[in-house]
Amino acid sequence: MLSRGGLPEVPCPRCERRVVGLAWGELCPQCHAERAGRASRIATRISLAATLLMGLYVAFSLPHDPMARIHGAVAVLATYIIVRRIASRVAMETMK
């Protein structure tokens, strides 16, 4: 069957299903969702470990001033968010 551009359907490189409108080298929606789920689980584990380390650093290195503790808590939260996004992107790119 021909796709919208007149080209034949392209197979998914992972599962070999032919999908209309898929570019060469792209994964089908099902394979992409599966890969995104695995990357999300990996990123969660990595970000929790990094957040735990950052929390320990903040707890033992900052003075007992309340404002310093608030800034430390914000830094711990930012660590989780930033590391999770980076780890998710790296996992999606490197996963086979």
C-alpha cells in the first residue's frame, strides 16, 4: 500500500510492522511508547539516587539557618527535576 507521499509503507526497524506515514529509521508508535516507558523507569531510579545524594549533602553541609534550609530544599527539588529530564533523554537516545 502506498503512503501519503506515494511511497510504500515503511517498516519499523524494531518490530518490522509496516506503518503508513512512518519515516525511515523511526519507530512505530507502539515501540516508541514502550521505549519511553523503559526510559522513564530508568530516569526515575537515577534521579532518586541523585536526589538522595543531594539531600544528604544539603543536610550535612548547610548551616541551621531556616533560609539556607529553604534554599537547600529548592536545590534538592531542582536536582530531581533536572536529573530526571537529562536521564530520560539520554536513556531514550542510548537504548536499543
